[in-house]
Amino acid sequence: RFIKDFSKISRPMTHLLEKNSPFIFSNECIQAFRTLKDKLIEASILIAPNWDQQFELMCDASDYAVGAVLGQRIEKHFRPIHYASKTMNQAEANYTTTEKEMLAVVYAFKKFLSYLIMNKSIVYTDHSVLKYLFAKKDAKARLLH
């Protein structure tokens, strides 16, 4: 249930579920299955949230999926509380890289709203353009609303 990058890894298998898609369990599907099995065995132990401490949200996007990890620092080490990921629909897959990274942040906030609503949090992203957009007063409304 809590596998980092689940949507990205399982993509070859999820395509088998699409309407009018032939069910061919290819070598790519077998590799994805094995990777998921290994990840399930080595999955990080999730911690319970400490409501007196700030949350950290790590967001990322690929060409076809977005993901996020919600966690907190314990003795300077990041510990995961929850993982979330989803594959993009056709329209989202056509977004620019910046829009995809913003989609990851928005998805994460919606997914983890109950944790973040009344708490301080830090958001990490590997896309420096987002920092610029948040600081810019006349940024595209589509990205900021």
C-alpha cells in the first residue's frame, strides 16, 4: 500500500486495464511486478505523525506520474508518514514540466489536507522554477490558482 513511486513502477501493468488494450503480460510487466514485490519487502516503516512538529512534503513529477511523500524529521532524519502517487490522465500528460511539478504539489496538498490544514509545513521540489513562480507577483493564474 505504501510503495514510493508505485504509479511510475506499475505503469506497464496498469495499461493492461485500459479499455481495448490487449492483455499481454510483457517482460516490462514482469519486471514491474518484480520491482514492486522487492519494494514491498524493503518498504520503509511508516511513523505516526507528531502533531506538535512541522510536516515536510516532498513532491515530484515524471512524464506520466506524480508522487509525494509526507513525513517529519526525527533526530535530523526524514521519516515517512505517508506515500501517494497517481498516473496522469491524457490532458495532464500534455502539461509542461513546470505544470507537472505544480500538479504534484497540488495533488499532494489535496491528498494530505487533513495533515497539513492547521500545521506548518515545508514543501520540497526538484523544480527551481516553482520557487520563482511563488515569488513572482504576475505569474500565470493557471499555475497559482
